[in-house]
Amino acid sequence: MDAALVTAIAAVVAAPVAAIAAMYGQRGANRAARETSAGTGYDSLTQRLVAERDKAEMDEKTAEARASAAESRASAAESKHQALEAEIARLRGLVMQLGGAP
């Protein structure tokens, strides 16, 4: 066998091997890209869910603060109402002492 024949046989054998290697390499690259895409999508989804959870917690705290403030205002109004009722009763008693009709 001379060198030209050996080179030709090597080329004939090497071409399909190179094609198979390229296909396998491309499959690996595609798989890696899909896995990266899935991981990135998962990370993005996780970040959005965490942001929504944080916003919901903040909204809940705000609502609790508003409810507490409303309860404080209602309590103050009730105290004021009771004070006015006591003043009305005192004034009615005073009017009756002076001989008037309430």
C-alpha cells in the first residue's frame, strides 16, 4: 500500500466519524441550551413569585396598619360620644333642678 491509498482510506473513514461527532456535539449543545433555558426560566419564575409574595406581605401589613388606625379612631369617637352623653345627662339634670323640662 502506498501513502496515497492509506490517506484515501483514512479520509473515507474519518469523514463519517467526523459527521457523527459533529451531530453528537450539536445534540449536546442543544440539550445544554434547553437545560439552561429551563433553569433561567425557573429562576425568573422564582424571582417573580418572591416579588409577589413580598408585595402581598407588604399589602397585608399596610392593611393591618390601616385597620389598627381605624380602630383607634373608632375608640376615640366612642370615648367622645360617651363624654357628650355624660354632659347631656348633666345638663338635663341641671335644667330639671332649675325647674325646666328637658
